[in-house]
Amino acid sequence: MTDLIQKDLTYNWHPYTQMSVQQANPPLLIEKASGIKLYDVSGQWYYDTISSWWCNIHGHLHPRIVNAIKQQLNTLDHTLFAGITHKTAIELSERLISITPDGLQRVFYSDNGSTAVEVALKMSLQYWRNSDRPEKTKFISFDRAYHGDMVGCMSVSGESDFTSAFTSLMFTGYKVPSPYCYRCPIGQKKDECAIECVSLLEDVLREHADAIAAIILEPLILCAGGMLIYPASYLAEAARLSKKYHVHLILDEVAVGFGRTGTMFACEQAGVCPDFLCLSKGLTGGILPLAATLTTQDIFNAFLGPQGSEKTFYHGHTFTANPIGCSAALASLDIFAEEGTLSNVQEISCELRKSIDMFKDHPLIGDIRTIGTVAAFELVKNKKTKELLPGHDNVIRKIYLKGLENNVMLRPMGNVIYLFLPLVTTLEELKDILLKTKKSMA
Ligand SMILES: Cc1ncc(COP(=O)(O)O)c(C=O)c1O
């Protein structure tokens, strides 16, 4: 064990990690990154198959983003964003508004995915208060959702290891069964479904809409819930219901925004414009922490009043609209515009759909799901009964370790092994990743 790892074990506390077992399973010491590869100190390399926690989209150290950051550091590093503004934030907002669905006209910046969601929840709640509907305080969310680790985010997420220690802090709301097509909540078959499960959402709205501020959803993929991919028609119907019952629609595109599912934003595939769109992760190309919550002019207007008005949105963060983050985000959008990123995603997506069949005879793979640059394999004990293979099963740990030996970073989520590939992955790299993944699961 190197001195540095020894120091890591002495000083650091890692996220989502049982630190008592770190001594036996020390973290990888990564020293450099290039393209879609990470290199550790021993010289071993790994495909960054999960895009460094779902954020790296253009590969590591993309020169355009690196240069933009360097340029920005010649002029303005950071300033507060109340009573002060700056060119990079103004330009970024204009660009974001031009590429997101038409109704979104205002941008509120924060630091990460969780804050983007908290901002949307608070804005929705206060909108109703400012509009003389203070009784609309509840949120509807999926029972397997994951929206982040802050208290509001946890409250609208599903029950899980992430939330169980904190339930005393969380507020209550309405949870509807997730559109988990492999284990359909209403027993439909995947190929014969007409998204009847959306009726479960309407049941809650019919009964409680007067008390509901918003529906919050992860569009097309419930990511941390196990990469559950569901049809765009569900999303379109949820949007229709949100209008019918006068509740906001919050779309959390923190993980799927910026090309992940094949379109710039997942909601485009359902032709939906939400009342709030939450963005982070890929916003800066996955290089710097930055988040944005976009909303409509109508919602913005409900917060207007005289100086000191209680209608004001009293929320902010020290690093709101940090200029370096904004400059990285602008460079990332330039890459999308000029380097054919989305057409590369289409190619990857096509190849993934074609090649994924090579996994179908694996004795433990019960379901294979794919969209955009995402592929997920749900492991089961028994393919017929779909009995779960416990998430902490040795088999899963072995797949992770074999993945490392085979140069692929397969960080399992419960009983799901998945690929969440950088959007710049080439077809040759994809083929190699699939072969290495298969070998690691053999
Ligand atoms: C859909 C979704 N929302 C919110 C978050 C929280 O983002 P962050 O980890 O940046 O706080 C995540 C993180 O994975 C996510 O997947």
C-alpha cells in the first residue's frame, strides 16, 4: 500500500462508503485521466464506464473546456451573484434558454444536483404561497426515485439505504409506484403495455391535487433506483395530468440532461416542457460543480413585489453562478454545437441496442435495458421467478473486481451492473467495453 493511500485511510471519509472495510478494500489511487480513460498510480488504466458518476460527457480534460477555464482565470475567478452579475452567467443563461423547451425563460444557479432539486421544490412551494394557495405543500414522486441527499431531495426520493437514517428529518408526500417495466407495478407485460400504470398517478391527483404543489420525476431513467428505463409516453401523460390537476411538473434532469438519452434533454422525447428543469452533472461537461434550475416566466412573476416583499425567493449559495463553472459550461455547449456529440450518441445507442444481445444468455441476467449511452443488466437468482440477487452478494463484488482487472469500472448499484458511457465513446471503444464487461461477468 502506498503512503498516499495510507494517508487517505487516515484522513479521508468517502461518500457512501463503509469506512471500516476500506483498509481491506482500499480505494483506487487515480493519478490522471485522458479521454474516457482513468489511470492509476500503478500504471493500470480503466475505461470510465460510468462517466465519473454520470457527469463526464466529453471525455476527461477536453481541450476546449480546459482552455475556457484557463481564459476565465485571466479575468474573473469568483464574485457573489446578488447585486452583481457577470458576462459568463448572462451568456450561459441565454444559451440554456435557447436549447431547453420553449416555456423555460429564467435560470437560477446553484452548486450541484441536490441544490438544483431543492431550489425547484422551494420555488414550487413558494409559488403557491405567493399565489394565495398556501395549502398546496405536498409533492408526488416515484417510490424508487433518487433526487439527491439533502433533506428535501431525500423526502421526495424512495426509501433506501440513502434515506433510512434520516427519516425523522424528512417531510411526507405521496409516493406512486415507479414505472419499473421488468417488475410492472400492475402486472403488465413489457411489450404489451399502454402505460396503464400512469393511472396510479392520476388516482393520487384526483384525490389530493388541492394539497399538491408539484410532481417531481426523473425523465426516462430512474438512475439510482436501478437504471429503470421507462417510455416517453409515461412522461407525456404525467405532464398532461400535471396541467389537468393544476400542479407543477418538476423534471430532474440532473443525470439525464445533456445528451445522455439521445436528445439534449430527455423531456424532448415526450414533447414536454416542465415548470422546472433541474440540471447539473453534465452542465460543465462534468468538470466543475455547477447547477441550474430553469423555470417559466409565469412562476418568476409570482415572486415579484416591492423591496423586502415576502414574495422574494430567499435562497442562495456562496458559489452561485461561479464564473469558472459557467465558462466550462459554455465551452461544453460549444462542443455539442460543433463536434457532433449528439450524433455520436445516436451511433453508440444503435450499436448498444444491436450488441447487447450477447448478454442475454447469461444465467444471472434477468433484464437488459438500454437507452442512449446507458445499458443496465439486472441480476437475478432465478430468471423465471425474477427472485432478486441481493445487492451485496459476493457475485456482484466479484464482477466489480474482475471489471477492474479487465480495465472496466463497473460500479454496481444493488443488483444492477450498468454502463453510463461518456458521450464521446467511439464505436471501437464501445465494442471493447462490451467485450471486457462480458468477460468480467463470466
Ligand atoms: C437524478 C438525480 N438528481 C439529483 C442528484 C444529486 O446530484 P448531486 O450528487 O450532484 O447532489 C443525482 C445524483 O446522482 C441524480 O442522479
